[in-house]
Amino acid sequence: MSNQTCQCTQDAVREILSEFPAGRRETLIPLLQAVQERFGFLPEEALGAIGKHLEVSTAKVYGVATFYNQFRLQPTGKHTIKVCRGTACHVRGSKLLLDTLSGELGVQPGETTPHGEFTLETVACLGACSIAPVVTVDGDFHGAVQARGVGKLIKEYQEKNEK
């Protein structure tokens, strides 16, 4: 990270911290949410600054950030693909779907492609069991997705980037 980028991050984190009272540990989760909303993830330097501001250890901040799956410690891609792993989706082939997506993108669940285009995630349930297996891309639902249709789905979102 360049010094200029790092300074911009530090300035933005200080600005966010100024909106929360110092030493108030009960504001940890809202503070983490505010930082993630600003950056799209929790930069490492922000975790230390949050700890100092709230008078808790960086390890405690990191522990909370890694306990809740809403928080990310790495930037996400331009597109986030979520594969439902609930019972209905599992029975209807979501494991093969996940494996195929993982192979096509060259990443495992929880990772982002090297070029930053896609992040692959799994979720316990998307609540759309009637159209299983279900995949969302940037919140758009795709039902009854088959492994053979994965390439077309990926290409559709790659083309959106080109426009």
C-alpha cells in the first residue's frame, strides 16, 4: 500500500472514529460496520485504531470481526457470487455447482479472483428453496442453476463490467 493510500485510509478511519465516543466498548460492532461500509472490508490498520479508540486490544477487535460473518478482512470483487448450501439446494446439486464455480474462477469459497472481478461465497440458506439450487450474483437471484450453465453466468457478469 502506498503512503498516500495509507494516509487516506488513516484519515478516513479517524473521521469515522470521531463519530463514536472513546472508550465505549459497546460501540465496537457499530464501529466495525461503519468502517466496513466505508471501505467494503476492514483494513488491518483500522482494527488497531478501533482498539485504541475503544481501549480494547487489537486481538479483541479482530476476534469480534472474525466471529461475525458479516465482516470481511479482505476486499471483495466487483461481483459477489453466493452459492446456497441449504438442504434443498444441496439435494439438488449445489455442491457440484460450487465446485464448478470454484474451478471456473480459480478460487475457493471466501476468496476473490486475483483480478478482483469475483468473490465466491457460500451461505447456509437463501430462502428460495422452491427454485433450488440457487446462486445470487450481486443480490440477483438465479434459480435452478446447473453446473453446465456456470460459464454463461460468469460471462454475463464479465460483460456487464465491459459496458
